[in-house]
Amino acid sequence: MTIYTTLRSSFAALLLISGASIGAANADAIDDITKAGVLNVGVFADFPPFSSASADMTLKGYDMDVAQALADALKVKLVPVSVTGQNRIPYLTEHRVDLLMSVGYSKEREQVIDFAAAYAPYYIAVIGPKALDVKNKDDLAGKSIAVNRGTLEDTSLTEVVPASADVKRFDNYNSVIQAFISGQTQLMVVGNDVGAQVLARQEALAPEQKFQLLTSPSHIALNKKEDRLKQAINDTVAKMLSDGSLNKSSEAWLKTPLNPENLKD
């Protein structure tokens, strides 16, 4: 083999490698998802009512309804991937999942990942029995209120609660819920994820959301520079809003009609 032939072969190999690298750099998430035939979605496996194991051991919940709608829109199979608060963003950036559900927006996170439109309400609410007349923070005066110590709920309540209110702080949500349903307190302050479980199970008490203290909706997160995938997500969420299916999921899982105002940051 001559030096010329060797150089020509090496150059051809280099072009193949370069072409493969360019193709990988220009790879599009939707193309990859379509080719694989699956949409890998990172979810919390024990996060009711957004996602948790059902009797048949499949994940069900508000997040799963939306994730399934996204998979259907892309005409692929949905594959839920269990993640934790610590590993989920690395799972996304390392392409172990295509999307993440239930991600709150922050400027710090936006440096690393991208956010599609908000799809799920997350808010902190004051919950009490229907018979108790409470409409705003002033009505908390003289009331006993259970809250989880040191949480965002605690901070939000402390900022507005009248001095005459009796705030009882507990070390976990189970204790907060128990204090409320046993009558130890008249009200409780929790996120709508915790509140939905109480609203669904305490029919005799007839609890309801009185008013909200803070709103911070959840987004679907994706990797940066995936404009086609982001548009597909936004289109699917917009369709679910317009055809009522997102409201249907809210009523089924969150036990309250969906208020579009709760999807605004």
C-alpha cells in the first residue's frame, strides 16, 4: 500500500467519523423518540396524586395522564422512569429520560434545562371544613391551624397569619393531617398535592380549599435547544386545556376544577 493510498484511506475514515459526530450534534429529540418508539419520562414513583402505584402496580395520577397524552401525540409508547429529587436533572441532561414531570421553575435550573408550558397547579392552600367560614387571611384570626414545621407552607402562613391565630406546628404531614381530621385544629395549611388526599378521603368532614397563600405551577422539563419537542409539549398541553381533558384529570386526581390562573408563574 502506498503512502498516498494510506493517507486517502485515513482521510476517508476521518470524514466518516466527522460526519457521524455532526449527525449526533444535530440529532433531534423527536427524531430519536420516534425512532426508538418510546417516550422515557422521569416521574416520582410515590407522589400521589400526581403519580403513584395503583392496584395493578402501574403508575397512575395527574402526571401520568399528561405523560400519556404526550406519548399519544408523538405516537410512541410511554415508559415511566422512576427518579428522585437528587438524580432527576442528571437523568435528563444525560439523556436517560426525554422529559421530566413536576418541575418547578427557577432561574438556577433554567441555566441547565429548559421548561415547557406549565401544566399542573401547585399551590399552598388553607383547608377547612365547609361549615367554617374562612375566605381570606383576616378570617384566620382566632382560628387553630396545623402546618408542617419549617416548610414553605409554614413560611407562607407565618407571613400573613394574624397574631390571635393559634398555629400548631408539626414535624410531618401525617401529623398535620391527623391534627386536622381529629379536630385538634380547625384548619390546616398544605400544598395541593397533600390536600387532594384529604379532600378525597374525608367526606364526613366535607373539607374544602378556603383560599391560596402561594402559587408556583409545575412545568415539564426538557433539554435545551429541543425546540420541536418543546413545541409538541406546549401544543399537547394547550389541546388538553381546550378540550377539557386537563380539567378532567384535575377533578379526578386533585379533587378540584382546574383554574387556568394557577398555571401562571
